[in-house]
Amino acid sequence: MNNYELMVIFTPVLSEEDFKSVQKKYESFITENGGTVVNSNPWGLKSLAYPIQKKTTGIYWVLEYTSAAELNEKLKIQLLRDEQVMRHMVTKLDKYAVDYNAHKKTGLPFKNQKAAEV
């Protein structure tokens, strides 16, 4: 099992209920195919660096999960078929990124970070 992070930019015309249902859809897709969801972090509506499909804003969502490598291809197909998804990116996390995310969630200082800096 590998650790991955999925970042998705959804179209800004989604309602709050639609956004939550899409999140649940992809979380359940991962769990049904043998993966586990570690953390879900909806960022909300943000400005884009450049227009995508003539839109200047998008709804961002970051999902951290663990799964086998084969799941990513199935997930990619689902994301490309979804008209609500403007962009997506899956990143494989190394052990340092997993450790960083775990410390970030708890709010504790890192090994190489002084407690006064926090």
C-alpha cells in the first residue's frame, strides 16, 4: 500500500450539497476498491492562477489516502469522465510527506522545527 494525495479543482457552480456528495462519491470509490481514506480537506472556493474552461475560480479539495498503485488508473478514468472536475492531480507521498501531514493535522512541532517557531 502506498500513500497518495489527490487534489481536485471542481467547477465553481457546484452547490454545497453537490460538493459534499461528490466528495463522498470519490471517498467511497477509493474504499470500495481496497483503499483507505486518511484525511479529507475541502479548501473551498479559490481564485485560479489562469482561466480554465473560461472560469477564474474553482472549488479545491485535497484527499489523502492509501491504496495499491492500480487504483490510481481507475480513479483517473472516473475523474476524467466527471464533467464537474476541471483539473486533478495525484501525488505519491514519501515517508517525510506522510510524517509532515500527520504533524500538521495534530499541530505538534516537527523534529527539525523548534517549539518557539510554532
